[in-house]
Amino acid sequence: MADNVTPRVRVPRDASAGDSVSVRTLISHPMESGQRRDGDGNLIPRSIINRFTCDFNGQNVIDVTLEPAISTNPYFQFDATVPESGTFQFTWYDDDGSVYEETAEITVT
Amino acid sequence: MDLSRRQFVGTGLVAAAAFFGLPSIVSAATLEEAIAAFTGGAEAGSDGITLIAPEIAENGNTVPIEVDAPGAEAIMVLAAGNPNPDVCTFNFGPLAGRQGCATRIRLAGEQDVIAIARMPDGTFKQARQNVRVTIGGCGG
């Protein structure tokens, strides 16, 4: 179980139609790799976010499959094309079945 | 249900093998198997893909990397010297502004980081960069 999972995203407030904008996302999560041992030598079970997706107005921008080799607090920076004003939908899928969601609005002029 | 002793032992063994055996085979995938699973054994060219990783990473727990492969539909990142070589796979949708992404990864020690891009025409491109790590990022 992961506690205090907080997604954060950074998207420009406005852009011109057809522009490519830079999107940054960060989510606080321990990303327990399943390789570490606790003080008594027992393996700490794996608990990571295994998938991250970003959609804009229902169309996919990026879909990432994460493995335990992604660092604590997974960070992604990528570009998205924005044809019109709308909403970015960010979704993170946890090993334990939890789904974390975040949205961001952008105005295209 | 009427199971003989022999049937009972047999099904128990199969169930135990399915439970203990298969997951360990999957997680013990080697680098070659991971690459083959992605490329289907196809040869990878080296042009048209950039992998930016530091030559020396002080902390193996967060090594910043960036991959870029214009026109690719997916990029897989692998760490050759990690207990499990898989790092992540980026799949790009129709609204991707560029076929690239930056993230932070864990590296167990000095090793090669490998990025393989799958192009829409079914060809593959590969980039490789050696990274020296001062403090390993696994176990500990």
C-alpha cells in the first residue's frame, strides 16, 4: 500500500492551435522495487505504479509501461500536440489496483 | 469428486509448479530475451534514435535519462546490468508532440542503458550508452 500519493502535473495555460507543448508530471510514490530487504533480511514486496497514460480530449498522447527500475516518485516529461482547447487526463495505475487521476486544462487560441 | 492418491499428487505438483515455477521464469528474463520479446529477433539500426544519459551518475537511485526517436511508435528502455533488465516502455499516441520522453531510472551499478525504438514500418533502432554509477540503486 502506498500512502500520500499525490499526482502533480505542469501544463502551459495557453498555446496556439497545433502547437506542441511540454508536459511534466510527477507523482509521489515509493515505487518499492521488490529487491530491497528490511532489517530482518526479509524481502519487501514489490509495490509500484505499473502504467501511466496521458490523453487529450480522449485521444492518446503517451502510454508508459513502468517496471521496478523507475525511480521513486516517477517523473515524466514529454510533448503533446494540442489541436484545440481541452483537457489533459492523466492516469496512474498502481500494483494494488488503485488508480490515481489528474486533469489539466489548456486554452488554445 | 473422486481423486485417487496418484491423481491428487499429480495435480498438486502441477499447481505448485504453476504457482512457484512460472513467475520466477518470467522475472528472470535476460537482456537478450527482453530484447527479442520486443523486436521479435529483428536487427536494429542505430540511426534516428538518441539516448541522453549521464556518463557518471552519482546516485543510482535516480539517474535522469531522455530518449528521442522521431517517428517511432514505441521505445523500450533497458538496463543491461540490473537484476531485471526491463526499465520502461513508452507507447506514443496520435497526439504525441514528439516521440520522446524524459524520466528518472534506477541503476544497480556501472552498466549500459539501451533504448530500442519500434518504427511504424516494423524496423527497429537501437542506442546504447554506458553509465558509471557511484552508489548503486538496488537493494542496499
